[in-house]
Amino acid sequence: MRRVTRPLVAALLVVGLAGADWRRFRGNDSLGVSPETGLPTRFSEKENVAWKVPLPGTGPSGPIVVGGRVFVTAASGPHQERLHVLAFDARTGRRLWERQFWATGHTIVNPFGGVAIPTPASDGRRVFAFYSSNDLACLDLDGNLLWFRGLAYERPLTRNDVGMASSPLLVDDLVVVQMENQGASWAAGIDAATGETRWTLDREPAANWTSPTLLRTADPPGHLVLLQSKSRLSAHDPRDGREVFCYQAGCSTISSNAVAGDVIYLPSGGLCALRYDPARKALDELWREQRLQPENASPVVHEGRVYVTKSAGVLACAEAASGKVLWQLRLRGPIWATPALAGGHLYVVNHDGLVQVVRLDGQGALVGTGQIDKGILASPAVADRAIYFRSNQHLWKIASP
């Protein structure tokens, strides 16, 4: 069932994405790619660590970088009921501000999860911090609270015993959040300016950790919001949540899809490539390759290549047009975090905090490593010739002097 409410205010002016920023999960295009160059390929405590700062709580959420500031979320307390949002100066690592809130929803988690799992998102003026307790906070870049929503109040049966991980998505003047679990599953479009619910969608009652993505459309110009779940991939009009098309297939509930142009790379029976046909409002399957099953990390797409990491530590590279596997490289696992690509290198961090830097030309080659804290689930962020890693203990900035 779909419920639509009127917005209180007119749409906001769209703030363009700065090339040097990393504003959401997997970067500005949700492809895990940055145009930055000159990043170091190896580091240690004494080499290429610009700064390392402690965090007040745990969380697998990734950092984002906006306008020279690094934002990260965390959760603390016996049941991770204390929610944190922090901002740091990207140049010096100095803490600029911290805001704390009490969780209003369920905070049950397993040892590999947490409450601060979703990566925050920003439109360049505001930061939207989402938690697996179904709490959503909107702050300006100086830390002033603009609004706060305890979404579990609306549907108290929304809960996930292993912690939901879906990161928020910004489209036009809307924040899209996906709350799928064993109980009351739903998605919502929230007015970015006011926090008012614009629309809601009932979703499949099954645990799901994937995040919404965007498919750009030419006719009419705009976007469709893609929601991935256990048995289907659906596309929705962001204005009212209306379903435009649906692809019925078993999909991963951990690895999110990646959209490059009009092609969706969907973790489904391995990895499949789907092209959107706007005339038919349907998807055509281009190829499917079982050897490219992403498992935990989401695929990275760049310059005609798709990169997939398996939990055990195998990195595979394939042609984006055909799915043909070009090469595979054995790395050290387990790998949970989605890698980041910059300057012709893929930065892959495993759960033990070992960062493995792979040069992507030829057959791929491991060219450097670095060690950070153990227990890494968060995907890194790349901005301003630096790469940022987050552990349960620290936030790291890696950059050449």
C-alpha cells in the first residue's frame, strides 16, 4: 500500500556535487569511484598517515567528506542506545563538533553489526544521519539540528535482530530510507527540508541490508529510485513513490546494485547486467555471470570494467559490456567493506584492518598495503587527494605529505 502526503514547502534548490567531495555510501554516484589521483599506495604508523583520531562509539558506517569536513556516525552505551554524529576538519583532524541523541527504536545487534551502520549522506548544506534504530537526524554543516525523526514510532514492529544497514539516498528535495526486516518492512520518502513524510511503501518482510540507488532517465529527464530486496528490484518515481517497473528475481540482500548510465549491475545469481528500456518501462538482461557473485561488498564499476570482491579474498575483474571475467587476484580476507577506486588503484580493506592496494592495469597486481585497526566493516571515502578509513576505534586519514 502506498500513502502520499503533501509537502509543506516547495522543492529546495539543488546543490551541485563538488568533485572533491564524497557525499554518500560508495561516493557521489554510488559506484565506489573517485576522480582523485596521487593517493599513497602504502602506509604505516610512521608513513603517509596524516592523522588518526579516536571515536566515541562503534559503527560500520563509512565516513563522508563535504566541503573540507569529514562526517561520521557512531553508537555507544550498553545497548548502543546513544547515537553520535561527529564532524572533523579534513586537513587537521580536529573535532569541530559532536551531537548526541537517544535511540527511539530497537537497538538489538549482533557482534558484526551495530546501530550506526548506515553511511550518512549530504547535499552539500546538510547532513542526514540514519541509524538501524530507524532514527533519522538532519543537521546543517555546523552541527545545528534541523529536524529529527524516530521512524519506529510510526511502525514499532520495524526491527532487525542483526541490524539494518541501508544508507539514505538523496534525490531532488527528498531523503529516501529503506527499512526492511523480519517484521514491518517499509520504505519512505522524507522531505529534506522539513522531515515530513511524503510517501511510504510497504515492503517485503525479510532481512535486507541493501541501500537505495538512482537510475537516471532521459525521457522524461529525471531519476528513478531503485529498491532492491530478496525477491525483486523495483523502480519508483521519487515524487510519490509510485512503482514504475519491477524486475522479479532473487537478489542479494547484502550487496547493493551499481548503476552506470542506463545499465544496472545487480547481484542476482552471481552478477547480472540489466539495461533499462524507457519505452517499455522494463529491463532487458544483457548478461549473467555466476563467478561474479559479490557476497558482502557491492560491485565497483569504472571505465568499462566491473570489480567484485568475495568475502574469502578473491578480487575479480570483468568486462562491463559482456560479463567476461578478465582476471582474478587472490587477496587476504575476510572482506566485508566495499572497496574504493581512485587513481587507477582499488583500495580493499579486510576485516582485520589490512588495506590492500591493487593496480588495475594488465592482470591486476597488489602494489602496496597498510594496516589500521581490526574489525573493519566500513567502506572508505576518497576526497582531496586522501583516503579516509573508519574502524570501531578511530577515524584515519591517509595521504602523501
